[in-house]
Amino acid sequence: MRELAETGLLQRVHGGALLKSPATASYADRQKQAPKEKEAIARTAAKLVCTGQVVILDGGTTTLQMTRHLPLDLQATVITNSQPIALALVEHPHIEVVMLGGQLYKKALVNVGTVTIETLRMIRADLCMLGVCSLHPEIGISVPNLDEAHVKQAMIAGSAEVVGLVTAEKLDTAAPYLVESIHALTYIVTAPTVDLLHNYFVV
């Protein structure tokens, strides 16, 4: 088990090991992963955004895909730590975009750190679209970077509802840094054909 963990195939946890999240790949590589599945997730998630809402959009390739399905007449405020998402919303005339500052975490193209977290603590959002790196029914939400874990915690804490966008390959996987229990998610949006969903609550 130690050898498999050293090769990156497993994530060791207390009492055993779990599959490692595919989110450890580069941003460019993740954009190529499961495009049809991400498209389906993005279309469904976009329908949860309503006019007049303040919405936190976490970074991630699936979240970025979701912005492309928001209607052009949508009036909302979007707060994001993702430069690609902020740029994707430039063409939306009625969406006010608030870009969170901080230190750029290059692997995920998101801003992290004290500045990001302190700004999030001043915000009370209606909805958070959370990019999920790993999700397990017992371990919960986890990520491969500690700074990113703190930012996601602040996003969850400042939102009335939280939507987890999860591709099938991220279910029943683990990463080194815990974010929150699975019960922090109001909704899980994932592929309709996933066989592992008996382990999860889906609203």
C-alpha cells in the first residue's frame, strides 16, 4: 500500500487507502478530461442560478464550463477567485463580476491566501458553486492543497446553499487536506449514470 501511495495511485488515510483524486493533474490536462460529462453537469448546475442572487463561483474546469450556460439576460453578482471564470463572464452584460485577490495557485488558476479568505468573510452569498477535487461519504470533501482547502471552507461558510460539481472519477476518492463534511453540500451535481451514488445523498 505504501508503494502504491508513493507512485500516486492511492491516497493513504486512517485505516486504509482510497483512490487518489484526478484533480492532481494540471489545469490544461483537466480541461481535456471527461468533456461530455462536464458539459452535462454544467448545464444542470447553471439552472440553479437565479436572477438577483449573489453567487460564489469556485475555480475549476467544470465550474468554468457552467459559466458558458448562464443565460445572457441573467442579472446576478458573481464573486470568484478564478481568473478564467472572470474572463468568461465578460460577455454577460448583466452580471457584475467581483474578482477575489490573493496569491495565484498556478496549478488550479485560482487565488488563495489570507487576502482571499478575509474578503470572503465579508460576503454572504445566496449560492456557492464549489469545485470538488475529491468526495467521499465518510471523509467528505478534500483537496490536494492546504491553501485551497482554507479558501473553500470560507466559501462554504459564507453561502446559504452550496452546490458540489463532481465528475464520476472524483467520487470515492481522497486528497490530503480536508475541507468539510459531505453534509456541507446542499446539492451534488454529477453524471446521471454514476453507479456509486448509492453512497451519497443527492437533492
